[in-house]
Amino acid sequence: MAERKLSEYVSVIATIDPDEYTTASYQSDVWDMQNFTQVMAVIMGGSFGTAGTLDAKFQFAPTSNGTYTTVPGIAITQLTEAATSSDRQAVMNVSAGEVGASTNRWGRVNLDVGVETTDCAVIVLGKPVRTEAFTTIAAHDLSTVSEIV
């Protein structure tokens, strides 16, 4: 029996595409936490402006277009150029139980770029509630996932 690929166990469920972002707040795609037991966000900081900063946190709401609130205690330590955080990554994890997925089922990542323009991106991976292996991009992957090899 062939060994399963990691991509058969997790889905790409949200992103903030890699780009040079000006000082502002940016939100990832929204996902339905009722489809996942756990979610992991990988925050990637590229080249920072001289005083650039980068903050990230999970936010959830009862409806997909509702008012999003931050999950207490789950946020990255600020990445900064002053702390030589250029070309670094940070990882955040959250479980369905931590957000009360039955009432706060819609999630996103909020990324705050501060002070100066910064190259950055976020990719969010979800572990589906069902444990059977997925071999197609139709499972829970974003429609922008063009191929799994």
C-alpha cells in the first residue's frame, strides 16, 4: 500500500496572497470551522521596511459576514525589522473547541502591517473533521488550488 501524502490529510482553506503590503489590516479568505477539527496559519514575513511591523491573529464570527472577534491568547509575537524578523515565519494553531465552533463557526486570519510597507503572506491549513484521505482538490481546498502532485 502506498504511503499517503500529507496533502491528503489537510486542506488549503485560506490565504493572504504574497505581495508587498502597505500599512493597513488585511483579512484572509473565510472558512467554516465546522468542517475542521484544527486549523494552522503560517505567517510569512519577507522584506520589511526600516521600521516595519507585522501582527497576526485568528478572528471568528457566528456568520460569514458577521462581526469578527479575536480569539484571546492566540496571536503571534510581533515581527519587526528592528528585531531582524525579515524572512521569518510564525505559526498559529487553533482547535474547534477553542473557538466554540458551534456558535463562532466562521474564521479568518487578520494581518496587520504597521509603520512601513512589508512583503508578507499567510497560508491557512485545515484538518478536516472527516479523517478519510482526500485525493482531489475538491475536498475543502480553496478554488485557487490548481494542482496537487
